[in-house]
Amino acid sequence: MRIIQHTIDSVKSVSTLELATRMGDNPKQIGSSFQVYCPNPAHHEKTPDTYIQSNMNGWKCFGGGGCGAQGSDAIKYYAWRVFGSWDPKQHFVDSVVGIANLMGISITEEGSKRNSRRAAAQSQRVQTSFKAHKFEEVEARDADTCDRIYRKFLQMCPIYRDHAEEWLGPKRQYTKEHVLKLGLRSVPATSDEISSIIQKLQEDGESLERIPGFTQRLKQDGDPSNEKDWYWTLSVNRGYFIPVRDELGRIVRMRVATNGKPKYIWFSSAPNIQMETDPERMRKGGAPSGAPLNIVVPAQQLALWTPGTDITDIFRMDVVIGTEGEHKSAIASNRLQMPVIGVPGVGNFKEVIPTIQRWGTKKFIIAYDTDSLYKEEEINGRNEEVFKQLVRFSQELLKLGIEVVIWTWNASDGKGLDDLLIHSSKLPVEIDLRTGQRQPVVLSA
């Protein structure tokens, strides 16, 4: 089957974001990117770790397991979504036809009618399948309600010995006071513990509807149409909780360190009863977590930060660090005595700009893990995708009169900023993105 160039050009003009939306993948905006579950049907993610760059049309799965799903256009996204891989010789024609049918693009072709009918029939099956998987978005409850319920919940959660040893040991080096102020707690290990905590929350008058991480499951042999056959539980059953705060000090979401793969997931509970047919896998009542910024201050200020208090009332925000990861954010903030924004995903800076504008920030420091900015296998040794985003981000900040620099260090001294500060006596080197000037970081007294 041969398709004329005009049809191919029309299909190529379809953005990956448009296609993912039409296919029912429910993209969520995270900074300048859009987050979806991996299109590779063999990659069963617990959290969506594939990012679509809407302004570049590229996309990539950053989830664990070496999935390999990535591409620069919608055609490759369709191929991964439908066929589980991308081979231009095998998948190009069927992908073009499939996208054309989904997007209402007229197909002008050459070749046998038999091949045309086969491709159109395959596309129609795919289209019908995607329509069945669309569902309405559920919004989480307001930040004040989430904060109140999360704080009550965490106070009733245990602290298990192996988690405490990690937090207080050489890897993290938190103090007991810092652990308590951060709100680190273990995920209850048994269903009895979980049931007891949930019962106490409900007895206290709390509704768990649309609180990310809390979900309803169907009891064994239960009837999905019978409300009495559903019970509240948690979306996770292992690891420990790390609270994520907004700029008013409210715990708005939580991350879960799983002690496995993937290492970290969001405490999230998007309902699936509109698309799930297996009663054992059905979930309802919860809400997706999204991936908000994590605003972090040193332990001393954290102790004074009551929910609802603007961060600018307790700390000067002239200079702010941006990094990725809850632990490295907390450790860096405390060690350097500086405020830190934990950015959810490499390169997702869009929400950072209006935030630091509100704070009156004069200087923003990017301090990502060495392997997120550099790739040894690349000729120039850098991760081009992330680097391009950094350039765009820095240009936006410079237009606003905000200085932006990168902190970098030798990978042998530590993968992340937390590793460097804990296990090395060295400090980063600062690179001014406007001038290219490099100088050692000197902390003010």
C-alpha cells in the first residue's frame, strides 16, 4: 500500500499531544511537559513516567526497566502504543493510516484495495478500543483539606526500624528532629493496621473521597453496583511516605519510597472503574496526585512553618535552588541553609517561573544530578533534550531580570547534590548560563 505524500504530511503535522489525547491517554500538564503512562503495552507502570514535550513534539519514557519507548513525533508514539515497538519498515504505513482515521484525515492512496481494507479495518479496531478507554478526569480535594487529612494520617502511621536506620544512617544523615518535622513515616505493613487508621479518620469525621492515595476496592466476590461491597484502603502497601509541601507549608501530596523499582512513586489513586473490567483491579473514590512542586526550607524554619503561612514570611527567597527529588531537596536545604524547589521531573520548569516571581527571587540555581545533564555516549557529552529545556528556561528568567546559574560537580564526588554535601567536603562549581563564567561556590556566613 502506497500513500501519497500529502496524506503523510498531514499525519506528520499531528502533534504527539493531540494524538495521546485522542487515544484516551489523558495527558497531564507538568511544567512545560505533559505526563502519560508509557505507551509500550509491555511496560506496566504504577505511575506515569512518560513525558511529551508539547513544543518539540518529542516524547520519552523515563520509567525504570529500560523500556526504550521514545520518539520525535506522533507516528512513533502510535506505533509504540499499538505494536509495542517502532520499526519503520513494518509500522510506518499502518501507523499513518491509524492516525489518519483517528484524527479524521482523508487517506489518499495507491495500491491494492485489499491492503487498503486491511489497514482501515485494523485502524477501526484500534479506534474503537481507544474510545472504550476514555474516562473523565477527577479533581483532588482542595489543599487545606488534603493537608489536614494527610497530617492526621501520618501521625497514626508507624516508623519501622529499617526505615529509621536509613533516615538516620550514613546514607541520609537526618536528625530525629528533622525526621519528625519532615513527617517521614512508614507505610502500614498490614491490612489490619490500614483498616484501623482509616476507621479512626472516618470516626473523626473525615471523608476520604478524592484524597490522592486513598482508594476504594471491591471486597472478594463483591458486586460493583453495591456500595456496601466497597471498602477504603491505600493505593500502596510498602515503603515509606515523604510529604510534599506547597508554598504555604501545606502537605498537598505525598511521595512513596518503595525500596524497590521504581524507587519512588506518587501516593495517587486515580479511579479506573470506567475502564477496568476485572473486579479485583477495580478502584474508585480516589484522585490522581499530579506532580506538584515541592517547596523545602531548612529544618529550623520548617519547625516554625505552620500550614497557611506564606514561605516569604519565614524565609528570605532572594536565592533559590532547584533540584529533583524529595530527599536531596530536604538535605540540600538543611545543609546549605537555603530554600529549595523540588521540581517534578527533569526539565519541567514552567511552574517554577511564576512561583519565584511571586517570591521576588533574584537568583535561581539549577542543581540536578550529574547524569541528568550529561551523557557520556553523546559526542558533546551532554543530554541535549534536558540542555535545550535549560536554555529556554534560563532565557525566560533572564527576560524577567532573574539570574540563573547551574551548579555542577564531578560524578565521582556524588551523583546528586545530597551525595556531594554528605559524602564529600567539596562544593559545586557555579556556571553562569548568560556569560559561561565558572567559579567555585562560596557559601555566605
